[in-house]
Amino acid sequence: MSGPRPVVLSGPSGAGKSTLMKRLMKDHEDVFGFSVSHTTRNPRPGEEDGKDYHFTTKEAMQEGIDNGEYIENAEFSGNLYGTSKAAIEDVQAKNLICILDVDIQGVKRIKETDLNPIYISIQPPSMEILEKRLRDRQTETEESLQKRLEAARIDMELSNEPGVFDVVIINDDLERAYEELKDILSDDIQKVQEAKS
């Protein structure tokens, strides 16, 4: 795949990666593109097909996975999630830095490919703060909340393993975390802007 080097953003649900990613894309619309993932879960209120996710059926997605059309995929709470090669190529074809929002399983799968992205982990300051953030959202049943917290515990442990991520950002202050994220990507942002001018 050609084009600017992609960025893999990972971290547990509630760590703030979506907030940081949306802000980065808003501030640098001409630099970043989001690879829209596929999922078999139902849309949440306000989510749009093709913008937030490509909502699909389990059969269609499994067929794509079997045919090697996905760079990574995972199952969570009985639903499939994945990033198709086509979604990344769509972004790179526009000469944008492709941002992939994937879980720790996805990070491990991408490491087996030739994508060569920058791996960035966004982590919460603690499990207690993460649990509060997830409860404040009021989008989960107690059972799904406990599953997310267990996934977060594993994610936080794995993010500390040497060589998994290029950078780990602790999101204890959104402004500081955002500045850190921008600093890490500043050279790449500049390259894309120069190529466009």
C-alpha cells in the first residue's frame, strides 16, 4: 500500500481515543482520513452507516474475512469488527494519513502485515477513572460494562509490553494528551501538508 504512513490508535473503550481522534481530524481535515471499520453490531443512536461504521451482516463479513479482504478483525460481545484493506486504500489514495482505531487484538494482527503504521496507545490514568467514564456514558448494560472493563484490564497490561506500541499516551488531561498526540505526528502532518501545497 502506498501513501502516507498510517497511524494505529488503540486503547480501551472510555480512554478517550475517539475524542482525540475526532479533534485531530477536525483540526487537520486536509491531513487525516479515517478508515471506517466494518461491524455486525447494530448502530447506536446518531451513528451513520459509512461514516461511523460500515454496518453489515455476520455472513457477509465472515466471507470477506475468509477471502483475506480484512487487515484485522476481532469478535467482541458476539459482534464482529474489522478494518478492510479497501477502507485503508480509499484514504491513502487521497494522500491522507489513514487513522485506524483498533483494539489490542487488531494491533497484533496488523503487526503481521506489511502496513508499517505508527502504533499509539491511548490509556486512562486508572481503572477507577475508566469505569467512571464508562458508567457516565450510560450506554452499557452492567454485563457489557463488565466485559469492557475486563477487556480494558488486558489492554492496559499489554500496552506496557515492550515493542507493542511506539508511544503510550496517558489521557489524564485531554488538552495535554491532545498536544502529545499532535507532537508525535507533527513531522507526518507537515509532510502531507507540503505535498499538497
